[in-house]
Amino acid sequence: MKKTLIAGLLLAAFASFAAQAQNTDVNPASNGGWSGSGEFGFASSTGNSRSENINAKLGLSQENEQWKNNFFLDALRSKSQQTIVDTNGNTLKQFNTTANRYDGGASVGLKLDPRSYIVGAARYEHDDFGANLWQGIVSLGYGYIALKDGRNELSFEIGPGYKRYRPADVELVVNGVVEHQRQPTESEMVARGLANYKYKLTENTAFEDTFLMEAGSKNTYLQNDAGVAVSMTQKLALKVGFQVRHNSDVLPGTRKTDTLTTTNLVYSF
């Protein structure tokens, strides 16, 4: 299934880049409606406590008279100093990984008219410390641009999809030793919904909020990403973001909701 999802992403990328090439042939001076941005954030502390946090994002989007496409890659990794007690009762300090997550996805939209479009989407995520070790979804649906002017943009997407995921391993203590119990892979049909809103507060300040829902009979996944970016130059900006991720059904000992706050440097191209 992982290979199928990756192949789907590559196919979507190929189709979109092919469309870009076609548009460029028609109008060489145009970039086909493409734009992109890269984000990077790093924080480190030493002394009485020690921690490191790094996150990076890459996003590409295209919108013209025929296509409305989006591609993204995200990565998060954190380490922190933890105090543990070994089997002999000794207190130790270890510098351990506390977050390790990456995900990527694509959506390819073929416009029916200036506001509505048919959209195919795929997403894959791997998280060593999340409710699910990995999850992947492919979907086909309908999109609609409800509002678009000089300061606002609001769009919606909805449609059926197919999802596979593997819940996180369960830790069991056997004879004083912690063992990881592998969980079986689950699959189900889901309803995928996406809402994206962009608002230009001032000439150099912009707000964006994206809400994703993947609702199934076994588990419903919700994710909301909100951020405010303040431009320093035409290409560089500072962005503060807040992400909430929620799974409706998780194994005992696993929290349903995760949050992430970031302060990143953004480069637009």
C-alpha cells in the first residue's frame, strides 16, 4: 500500500508538471500559475536542561484556468534530555528522540469552471510517536472556490477515499522487560473534507487556516493548521503556526490529541 500511495503521488506530480509544460508552450512568459514556499525552524537549549527541535516544510501550488494543484512535504524531529531509572534502580540522564514525523501529499484539481473542480488527493504520514505509526489515504472528490478577491480566498473539497493505517505499537512489561507488541494494519473507506481560508491582513501580513477531516467508521482523523506570516522582504517572512491533530479512536495509553507550535523562517519562490 505504501508503494501504491507513493506511485499515486508521483503520478499526480507528473500530470501536473506535464500541464505546466503545456501552459509554458502556449505562453513562454508565464510560469503556469506556480508558486511555492519553504519553511525552517530550529530551537536548542543547553545547561540545566538540554533539547533540540527542528521542523521543515515545503509547499508548491499551481492555479490557472485549467488546474488547481497542491504538493507538500513536512518533517519534524525533536530530542530532549530525560531522567530515567534503570532496572538496577540507578537514575540516569539520556538524550532521547521525543518526536520523529514526516508526511507528504498532493492534490490535483481539474477545473470544470472558474469556481468548481474535480480533485484527486493522496497523503502519507509516518510518526514514531503518534497514535498511528503510519497512515495513507487516496481520495477523489469535488472542490469549490466559494470566495476569492483581493484579500480573501475560501475553498472547500469533499469526497470519498480509501485509508490504510497501522496503530502505534503497545508496550507490555514481560518479566520486567518492556516489549513492543505490533498492531495489525487497518483499512476503511472514509469521507475526506478540506477547508482552506486565506486572509491578507495588511500588505505584509497574511493569515491562513487549513482544516482536514478523514472520517471513517473505525477512526476519524482531524487536523487544523493555522498560521500568521509577516513579510520582511519580498521573499522572506517570519511565520508563527499552530497545529492540532486528533484521532477519535486510539489504543490505551495513547493520547487522542497532539499540538505543535512553530516559529519559522519562510522563503517564497
